[in-house]
Amino acid sequence: MNNDSQALQQRLLPEIRAFRDTCQTLMMATLDQAANPNVSYAPFALQEDGYYVLISEIARHGQNLQQCNRVSIMLIEDEGQSRQIYARKRLTFDAMADEVPRDSADWERGIAALQQRQGEIVNNLSQLGDFHLFRLVPEKGLYVKGFGQAFTVSGDELVDFVHLKEGHRKLKAS
């Protein structure tokens, strides 16, 4: 990592973490077997190995995650907090979804993290047979903090510049 990348990493990483920690839910885009997209949301808890979500198989996105493990996730600034609606702060990732077996240490750890973050309802929902725990493991991502301020982010939180060759440009008068 060169000096510019290190400086960027040291400057942006705390900002990205602070933004992420303010979000209680994430948006997710899933695909069904026919590649029809569905967008939904879920409360999450972040652990060192990914974002944990507890989702019912009755829900369309729950069925989709069981059929296709590719997912796109987004954490986005609240509309009411944004200074510019066209440039809301957001963190997006392409991710892989892994269903966590109920009888595993990962299940216990994931449910405990969700319960600590989201409350007692997690204990109740985790006792229902149609609810499944998924770990969403981020791969490549993008952190956008405003117009012309986009940064690539890897799953292990390494930050780099997005190389914009032209950026935004006005249409030419005809």
C-alpha cells in the first residue's frame, strides 16, 4: 500500500465505520431462480466474518437467499439526515450469502449479536422454524459520501480511490 492509499485508509476507515454503525438495517437485492430481482431490507448485526440477518423463508427475499447466494447489500443515509437527496451517503457491497446451521457455534454467536443490537424480538423470531440466519460476506464495494466522492471498498475494509476518467459532465447544446 503506497503512502496515498495509507493516508486515505486512515482518513476514511473511521468515517465508514461510524456511518455503518449508525445503520440498524441494510437493503438487499436478491434474485429468484428465474433471475427476477427483489429488493428488501433486514435488521443486521456485523461480526468479523460478515453481516448477520435473520429472515423468514416465507418472505420472498428469504426464499431467494436459499436459492441464489449472490446478493447486493446497501446501507444508506436516512433521507431526513441528508443534505442533498441526490448524493445520500451510502455503502454498498456485492456479497455471498451463507445460511448458518442452527446447531452451530456461528448460529449462537450470530443470534447473540443480533439480539444485543436489535433487542428481545430476535430471541422470539429465532425460535420459529421458518426463520433462518444468513451470513452476508461482503466482497467488493463502494462508499459514496457525496458528488465526486466515491471510493472502492473491499470486504476487509481496504479503501482505494475510484478512478473516474470523466466524472459528471453537462450535455452539449444542440
